[in-house]
Amino acid sequence: MPKIGIIGGSGIYDPAIFKPEKSVKVSTPYGAPSSPVEIGSLDGVEVAFLPRHGKGHTIPPHRINYRANIWALKTLGVERIIAASACGSLKEEYTPGSIVVVDQYIDFTKNREYTFYDGGEVHHVSLADPFCKTLSSLCIESGRRLKIDIHPRGTYICIEGPRFSTRAESRMFRTFADIIGMTLVPECQLARELEICYATLAMVTDYDVWQEKPVNAQEVLETMEKNIASVRKIIKDVIPRIPSTRECDCATALKYAKV
């Protein structure tokens, strides 16, 4: 059973860092996940891979079945998730081509399924620190060692999508956050509800519309290619170094959450 899961974001629809050995269709109480889960090994470590948007990017962010995706990985035995996602920059210093290890987020979504606890049992899970500190630290260390332009922290504001922000919204978001995207919520909080460690590598592709500099599609695609290469290098370096035992708070997130 794979204990490490990778969720591929925009542009990452196949594992690439390892050779899949089998593809597993998982049934969940919440419907079908975005794709069958690919399972293979990297340096002797078994890994599960799931493309968030489906293979070929066929599912928009507001239609992703986040609950089914996280449930499927948990069912397969996954205890830790490294997730990749594309994002826009809200600050000059978060330059396109860089990677952000997110440490906080603001939820600006409107119509998603946010919890596994809709009735029967009520749990209020703490998300004061929403990301696994151990897993995030390993990602930061790998990025620095590989000499990748990596930010060790950043606040991500998650919007509903699929549209991009207006200029007025973007200027407002800049006051509170560093980067902006559409897929972090509720993915990260669902992982916490199932006591799965979760860290995200946010790939900065462009400046959001607060920036007057024009950005065209070709530039975004070129930047995305650089981002994807960096993320794959980090993941490949991190996975063999993940400790077999968990000492973080993620593993006991439900201990004091039940009402």
C-alpha cells in the first residue's frame, strides 16, 4: 500500500518521476475521483499519483471532486500528500518561474463540498497551521539544495474560478495574500480531516491582473514548463527522504475535534 501520494496540478498529468506499475480505479462514497490512481515506485518507495484535473486537464477547478480524490488516496493507504498547483503572483517578489511552499491560505471559494462530516458526527478540525510542517520543511530543503527559486512561505488566496480576478479584486487580494489560485481549497482541509500530511508546491506562472505588464499565453506556457521541471526535481528528491514514522500533528488531527 503506497503511503505517499502525489496530486498533480495544471500541466502535470502523468507521474514522469517514476514508472507506473499499475492503475487502480477506486470507488468512493462521494463518486469517482478525477482519474484512476497510478501506482509505482521511486527509489524503492511506493508512490500513488492522481492528476487533479484528470488526464489532459478535462475538469475545471470548481468541478473537481475533491472529496473523492482525497478519500481514494486514503483508501489506498496514503498518509502523506505532496500536491502541485499553478498560481498567479500578487507580489512583485514572487516572480513567475518560482515555487512557493504555502504555509497559510484564505478561502474565497463559494460553492464546494468542504468536509467529510456533513452529519451523524460533528468534527471541528483545527487548521491554524494548515500544512504539514515536516513535509513542507523537506520540500524547502530540497528546493534550496537543488538551487531552485523557492519561497519557504506564502499565503495563498483560493478563488472559485473558473474565471480570473477583476483588477479591483486583484488589488484587494494583494492586501492579504502573496499568491492566488483555484484548487487548494478544500483539498488541503479534507486531507487534514483524514489525518493525512499535506504540503503544496505552488508554481507561479504569471503576475495576476494587478500588474500592468501584459502577459500572453505563450509566456505562461513557457513559464509553466520551467515550473513543472522544478516541481518534479523537488518531489523526486523529497520522497526518498520522508521518514517512515510520523511525529507531526497531522496524524492526530481528529483527537480533539469531535463534538
